[in-house]
Amino acid sequence: MSRAAVRMLYADRVTPWPAAGRDVKFPQVVVCAFDEWVANQIRDLVAEQKWLLREVRQPAAALELVREPRPGVLLIQADPTGDATAPLGLLADAHRLCPDVGTVVVSDAKLADDDRAAWTAAAFDLGARAVLFPPLTRPVVEDAVSGLMAAAVRRGG
């Protein structure tokens, strides 16, 4: 039996990531934000875990990065009091095109309870796994990212 035939026979039994002998890609955290605050909250965690940190300002660039075949988490900074079209569009596109990528929407806007609940529900409907509002602390953001990354790695990216 040829090697190709053996590979086809056992293809469904191969562990997808990290598999011995394959080009293992490091997990990545993609941050699409209009300032560096979000990335600064997870910079130490990312360095400690030896993950890649990719910071972008444009939703199209973020979408291109999360489509890479590697475990990943996407953090999207959004301003619900301003124009949230681009961040919500990125959220919907990421969920549709890469459903295994855990997505966290982060906002520093202080909203009334009803507005925050409506905005959170909309983000969950579009595919967010977590939605974070103030008060935001480093451990809260780190916990969300590390938990979603653990799930992404377990699924094989």
C-alpha cells in the first residue's frame, strides 16, 4: 500500500493541532482597536504564554489575520455611543467566516443599564463570546482572553 493510500485511510484519525511533524503555528490574539489600551491590558499575558499579539486599526486587516489557520482570539474595541458599524460588521464577519475564533467586544463607554443590556444582546447575537464594559481591569480582560484561547487550542484552531 502506498503512503498516499495510508494517509487517506487514516486521515480522519489525525489530530489537527498541534500534530507532530507539522508546521505548528503559534496561537494569536488579534486586537482591533482605536487606541492601545486593550492591547496593553493583555501584553504581559501574551508574552508569558508566547502567543502572537497582532494590533490593527482596520476591521479588514483584523479579519484577514483571524482567518489564518491557527488558534486565535479577537478583541474588538467598540464605542456604542458613536458609530459602531465597523466593529459590529467585523464581529459578524468573524463569526460567519471563522466561528472557532473566540471574540470579545470591549467598550469603555459607560451606558445606562438598559442600553448596556441591549448592546450586549446585539453583540451576542452577532457572535461575541464575551462583552466587557466598565469597570474593566487587567485581570478581567486577561481571564476572558485566556479562557477563549484555551478553548481555541483545545479545538485545534
